[in-house]
Amino acid sequence: MDEKCVRPSLERCEERNLPAAFAEPPVILSNHGELRTTLTEQVGPATIAGQQVSDAWTYNGSYVGPTLVLNPGDLLNVTIANNLPEVTNLHTHGLHVSPLGNSDNVFLQIMPGESNEYRIQLPINHPQGLYWYHRTTTAPSTTRSSKACRA
Ligand SMILES: [Cu+2]
């Protein structure tokens, strides 16, 4: 047997044509029991995997919306400003919160050019974890994007 066996060539990481590393989105922390922010849903330029794109549907101009960090018992007070060309809303996954009123209510409709202040109260015994928020139109199956939220 030939001792000069052929070893598979190992490609150096630097030589690969790798996509851009995931860029950590902005982080917004709660303060004194409340996280208050505005997320503007808009269409415009954005960077996705290191590439500039136009007409992206974004939160505050970012393709991946900010990470919202809250503690159990905190109030998530987020205003959604709709600059999109269609109805929108805010929806979360996994939070143990009310689905009524201005809380995690998928039936709220924010018309183009309008805004809504959500007040989502986390219970004091809310489990820690990684949760999600995203927008929908009137039907949850028409999801257009998703973002991280951890409590
Ligand atoms: Cu959802």
C-alpha cells in the first residue's frame, strides 16, 4: 500500500466564500420595571447578510428588529408605528400574557400611517427564556418577519 495516501484537502476558513457574520441587532433593556420603545415598521434599504438591499420591510430600518430584554413582572410598552403599505400589528410567541386589549392581541389592526401603543404586562413569575415577536396582517398565517425577544 502506498504510504503517500491522499488526504482530503482542508480548506482554510479564510478561503471560503462565507456569508457575512450575523450582526447582533440592537438591544433594548427594561428600566425600573418597564421597557418603553417605538418600533417603526417601514420599507427601505437594509443590510441582510452583509448585502445592501432595497425595499426591505424593517423595524427602525433594521431587517432584524431589536432584542428586547425584560425581567419577570416588567411592562413592555412598545408603540408600533406603521409606515408599511398594509395593515400591521404586533404578535409574540411564548409569552404568558393577556391576548386582550392593547396586550398581545393579534386582532388589533394598525392601519398604514397610524400607530398603536401596546402594553404587555409580564407576570412576576414569568419563566425566563427566548421569545419572539413579529408583525402580522389580519391573519396570523401572513407572517412577514420574526424577531427575538427574551424575558
Ligand atoms: Cu406569531
